[in-house]
Amino acid sequence: MRTLAVLPSRFQASRFPGKPLAPIAGRPMIQWAWEAASGAEGVDAVVVATDDPRIASVVEGFGGRVAMTDPRLPSGTDRVAAAVAAVGAGYDLILNLQGDEPAMHPETIAAVVGLMRRNPELPMGTAACPFASPEELFNPNAVKVVTDDAGRALYFSRSPIPYIRNSQVFQPDFRPWLRPDQLALFQRHLGIYAYRPEALVRFTQLAPHPLEQLEMLEQLRALAAGMAIGVARTPHLSLGVDVPGDIPAVEAVLAARRSIR
């Protein structure tokens, strides 16, 4: 199974212009994401999909491959599809790795590839990791996913799901408390997607769904259309960068990872 990893990356982020080129522990953010994808088992090729020559220049400078995409494309998934069209056919699996996820672990990427290899009936796949603390459950930027017994996504939300009835943690004046066995029921969704080529085409042809627009979570479009999404479990946390203030937390994750090796 030949796998192409695509990193959609645009310069004009409204809350953080130039984000892909922001320095993270001494390297551009996009380079961290590229190195993670390049070092993942099962990934055959990596390409950065961008609409900006500044990003293209930096990527080519560290040896990466670039696909230039139309700046009018509405989403990262559309940029992934455009990059696939530019790169050409010959791949059985397409990975969408967010360019603003510099802490994505290569083992997480490999786990998603392995999931799709073992389950050829799955049109899509993604990943989730455990929550480290109850406080994280109430962060709307930490997306939650609930899965069925087969490990397929039932729903994604920015709210804490599942709801624990009669638990003080969900009362208005809650204290951050949750039993370890309850905390283990919560899964933190990570910003990686896998598509069969035909599933990627189908997804980009779907209209945005009301649930997607309500939660601002693109993956709900696929679930609402009946597209199954397998979820690979990983122990590795990956943090996205939305604003400059997110960088120290990402650098802390990367530093801790290096100290474990």
C-alpha cells in the first residue's frame, strides 16, 4: 500500500499570519511536521501543499517537496486533494497532516497507516490519545471523540463527551475531579486524517453539514454522510498551534519527547 502524506500549509492564517514559518525550538514549524511525516513507517512520500512562495522556498530549502495550490480553496482538505491531483496517481492512501501540528509523533502517523492497512474497508482514519487531566476536557480546542467497540468514531465534539451523569465534575461549580477509570473513557482527537483516494474525492464533493458548521469540525461532514472513520489509539500527545501563545506548550512537548529518548 503506497502512502502519500500531504501537509496543507497556508501563510495567511487570520489569528497567526505566517504561522508555518514561525520558529519552534529553532526550526520552522512546517519543518517539524515534515520531519515527522518523513520519519513515519509506512509513508512513501511527503509533499507540502501551499499557496505561498515564502513557504515553498523554506520547504525546498530543507529538502522538502512542494505542490502549489490555489489560494481560493476553502479548506485544508481541498488543498490536500489539489496536491494529490498535482502529484499524480499511484497512491493507495492519502494522509492529511496539519502543517500547524509540529508535535505530531511519527509513531502516531504509522499507527494510522497501520489501521488503514489492517482494515481495507475503512474509507477514512484518524487518531486519538488519552487525556492527561480532567482540566483538558473543558478546553474547546481539545477535540473529543467517542468510538464504538470496533474503534470507529461515533461523534467528535469540542464539548466534554461522553457526559457523566451525577458527577460533580460537570456541575456549574465543579472542581476538576474525575476517577481514573472515568478519565480513560475520554479520547482526545489528534489532527491527522487518512483517506482512500476515492473517499477523499467524495469528501471534497460533499456540502458543509450543519453539525460541522456548529462545532467547526470538518470531520463531522464525513460522519453525517455515513462515511466510517477508524480511530487509531496512540499514547503520544500532539498539540496544534493556533496563536503565538501556543508555541511554549508545543516546545515543552517536543523537549519532553527528546528527554525520553
